[in-house]
Amino acid sequence: MDYAATLLAKLPGASRRDHGLRRLIETLETYLPQEQIEIVVQAYEFGAAAHDGQTRKSGEPYISHPVAVAQELADIRLDSQAICAAILHDVVEDTPASLEDIDTKFGHEVAALVDGVSKLDQIQFRSRAEAQAESFRKMMLAMIEDIRVILVKLADRLHNMQTLDAMPPDKRLRIARETLDIYAPIANRLGINRLKVELEDLGFRNLHPFRYRVLEKALRRSKGSQRQIVKHISEKFGAALAEEGINADVDGREKHLYSIYKKMSEKKRLLTDVVDVYGFRIVVDDVNDCYKVLGIVHGLYKPMPGRFKDYIAIPRINGYQSLHTTLFGPKGQPLEVQIRTRHMDRVAESGVASHWQYKADEKSDATPQRRAREWLSNLAELQQSGTSEEFLESVKVDLFPDKIYVFTPKGDIMPLPKGATVVDFAYAVHTGVGDRCVAGKVNRGLVPLRTQLHNGQTVEIITTRGAKPNPNWLTFVRTAKARTAIRNHMKSMRSSEAIDLGKRLLDRSLKDIGSSLRKVGKIRMNSALEELGLNNNTELFEQIGLGERLAPLTARFLLGIGDDNVKETAPASLVIAGTEGMVVSYARCCHPIPGDDVMGYLSSGRGIVIHRNNCGNLSNFRKQPEKWLSVSWEKDIDREFASQIHVETMNKPGVLAEVAATIADSGSNIEQVSVLGRHDDCSMLSFLLQVHDRTHLARIIRSVRKMPNVLRVQRDCA
């Protein structure tokens, strides 16, 4: 009797049924000692007893699912603890068994892995979205402590996707979209290509079934004609490499459907253009051979200009290494060729799971494990986001596969997402550097902070001790780390400002009806706070300052009077200094600046939004007079405000530059320039400027109006 049969025979009663256990044991035999395999079988016995009587939507006994998950992990040679956790991952969630039971029987590490993967069904959330986000956050934070958590979860998600047909249509769509948005990108981020490809194809099949069938059918039709061409080119490559004495494996790569679909969608290409691109992978013994092979294939077929990537010298963010080149093949057909070593090939397929080295090889710079740890350390910073939904969104942002590589002044390589700006770079260096940055240098030249970076640039950050993050940065930063740090700073500032503002608003409202905060007795205040469900008056002030509670209504509530008993007094203005992006913000439709006649609109969650009195959008809010506040400007405000002007010019060369120079000479920075319209003899330009006040703006308009090629200048207003 073989070893697997022997272990199965020892199991009691119903647990003796196979459910995939035999195959799992046979796989484990190839790399685990027998004593560890026996612990896995004990985990199976425990799980089978706990899930006894439970079935899946497909009708199969439930235990078949955790065994299938364990098999996926065994195929990538994970350790016995991860295999046990895979078998037990649904026990706490779906059965009376507890984490303490698992801890007692299988140890703390297995229990921690199970806890990391388990959902939070026992906790009550306000919405399904919040529950999913919190569950995801818990899993990711557990992953920071032990990366095996996400490997178990990915295997779990893969088997669920393989059996998704049993689910109702709405649930199928939701799970498929979640897989494409989150889990496939995570597999890619960890370099586990095999899991990534299967998750993507399964997600695509369930999310877009019609498109999937059309592509599948087209690909099946093209395989016949492609097979001969691929065989011919493979033989030609093989013969040339053998002639040079290079030991290599040459394979024609088969494209997976989702990658074809993405190419068609992103690059607006026809199906025939994508399908007729032939892919080849050449695997050799060492790195030197990679570059020799590159020369040989370039000698056989001409390379396409600009289509060569050296991921060996500069690996991808997930540790992937390979040479990529595209050649003009027979009849001009593109040939995509990947050249890598055997070690690189294993890493490309299994990523962080290749040659499982959990907690090993800490100093290796080339391992996916090290790169995964770097990513996880960033996640540890991201989890400081205020809510689970924000954390989920931040991780989504951080999963962008397209990267650029820039250099620090010391020559270190810094990977960033495509479209990243100088501010993103500053936060990538250190959160403190990002918070204090005031300017940047790209290739030794000064550039604005919003400047997008490109491959190969050298970036330097200029900081100042008293500098703080600008809320406007959120409009252009691309990295999750930068976005999270800016939001955290805003929240800390916003809370203290909201309290101060709320106190002023409430006191003003009380004075308007003949009272004040000082006159409201402590007993009455405490009674009102109790009725409102608040702990102290600080919470009340903060809610008013954030626009979550109206000051006039709160004032009447505190005094216990209705509208008929309100003392008739002229409402006083609230004096504002203008802390943009915090509790007081400025409407982008009309761009109010000091000197303008303004009104304040109390917006829930945004505080007070300042509009010019002649703003066209005010008509949208006229039905809510209780949310309007009289406001006025403080004297001597020392800061700049955004303002927009429209300039009609003659169509002559250099006019835009002349107008921009005149504006700059007037002491203003130009934030944005756009062309609103162009005719045969004239153009309408729009400038978003930074000005101190209405007087400063008037001086700029006068200067521009005097220019010989300027026909008309006017200030914009919605």
C-alpha cells in the first residue's frame, strides 16, 4: 500500500473520503517530510469533521474546497503551516470551531494565518461596501505580518473563481469585478504570474461572457495557421543557438485571453492585429547567455526601434527579470521575444512563492521576497488612512502595473507609477520630505511640484522647515503613499480648525438672537449635549465647523426657543481668513478673492464654501436659505488666491508667450493655461492665476489690456 493510501486508511468514518486529499498528499511527498504531511492530514481530519454536512452551491461536500485551495499552494511548494491554514481557512467563519481550538491543535502561526484570511461576518457594519473594505484591510494588515496570508487568499479566490458558475448572476459579476480590480493585480504585484493569468481569464469570462466567447473562438481559429509559423521560427531560433553552443529552451508562447482583450481596449487595435503577434520565450543557463541570445535573434530578424526593454538590469517592481524585444518576422509579422535564465523563469511564474524562502534571504536584492517586503512596508504606512474604504482605494492606486524609473541625486533608482509627479517622488523618499517640500529639480532645473516625471530623470527635492502639505496636491498626485499622507495632515489640521470655526459660528448665531455662549448655562449645555448624543461641547463645535450641524438651528435648540421667539437683529458677518482646503474653502466656479462681495454656503462635510455674490451657481442653492452665512474678509490677508481671466488675442506667433510674460511681470504665477476657442483671426485664452486680492487682479488685467495684440480681457464667473 502506498503512503497516501496508508494515511487515508487511518482516517475515521466520513473523513476517509478522498475529496482530493490523495493528490494533495502525493504532491506534498515531493518536498515535505512525513511528520509534516501527517500534521496536514490531521488538519484535514479536523476540517472535515467541522464542515461535516455542509455543501457548496455546486452540491459538492464543503471540505473539497479547502482541499483544492491547499492543492494550489502545494503546487507552488508552500510549507506545511500554510497548507494547514488553507485547509482550515473557513472553519472559524462557517463552523462552531474557534481560533483558540486551531491554536491549541496546530499552533499560533496556523491560527494567525486563518485569522488573517477569515472575513468579519460577526461584526455589524453600516454597509456591504464597508464590510468588504474592512475585511480586505484586515487581510492586508495580516499579510504585512505574514505574506502567506495573501497566498492562501489568492488560492482561495482562484478556486472560488473556478467554481463561480454555481453562483447567482449578480454575485458572479461582483466577485469577477473584485478579482480583476484587486486580486489579480496583487498576484501580479507579488510576481505570481501563473495565478495572475488564471485569475484574469476567469474574471474576464464571468464579467464579459460574450466578449470572452468571441475572443476564444477567434483564437481557436487562428491556432491552426499559427502553429506552423511558430514551429518554423522556433526551429530557426533553436538551430542558430545550437550553432553558437548555447543551451536553450525555445517555446512559442500562447497568449491568454485577458491580455489580448486589454491590448485591444487600451491600444484601440483590431483582433487580427493582436492575435497575429507571435510570442516566443527563450530560457538559458546564465545572464551572459541572455545577452548573447539577444544578439543572435537580432541577427536573424530586424528589431523594431523603441521596442527593447532590459528588465534584467532594472527589474520590474515585482522582481520580474527578462529581456524583451520585438522583431520584424516573416512577411513583417511582429515577433515578441522574451529571454531569461531558468531562475528568472521560475521567479516569473511563481514570484514571491518561488523556492519558498519565508524569512530567509533577507539581504538578497534580486528576490521577489525583498521587493514584496518593501511593498508591505508601504502598506503599513497606508493603513493609517482614516477609513477602510480609503485604505482599499489607496491599495488600488498602488497596484498600477505601469512604472517609471527615476534617479535620486545619489544615483539610486526609484520606481514610481506612470504619471507620478515631483510630490510623489518626495513622499516616496520619506513622508517628512513630502510634507516639507516646496520645490523640485529635474535634471538640475527647477520645476513646479505638479510636474510629471519620466524615465531616466534625476530628481531632487527642496524642503523648508515650516512648509506644510497643500490640499491642492491631491488633484495631481498618483501614489497612494502621497495621497494618504496629505489626507492625514488635512484631517489633523481640519479637526482643530473645525472646532474653532464651529465655536465662532455658534456664538455668532446665539448673539443674533440676543444671547451668547457665555450666557448659556453649563446645566443647559450638558442637557443639550445629552439630547444630541454628544460627549462634550468640543464634539458639538467640530460638527458645526464641518457643516454637519447648522449653527442657527443649534443656537435655537440650546435656548429652547422656536422661530417666533427669535429676537430680530441684523445678522453679523463671519470674518474669514481663508484656510483653503480645510474648513473654509473657495468655490472653483467663481474663484472669490479678497475685495469681492462674498457669501458663505454651509456644505455638509466641507464646512463653509465661499462664493462671490454674483456667482451664477448661487441660484442652485436659493432654496436652502438656512445654509447661507454672511461672511466678510479679514484685513491684510497674507496669501494668494486662485482667479481666472479670459483673454481674447490676435492670432499671431508668440502672443501667448507675451501675455504670460506680462502676467509674470505683474507678480502673479500662472497655474493653468487653456484655449477656449480659435477663429481665423483671433483666439480666446483662459488663464488660472494666483493673486493677492482684487486690487492685484485689476492691475494684472490693466497690464494685459494695454498689449497691442490683446482685444479683450475679462474676469471669469460662472
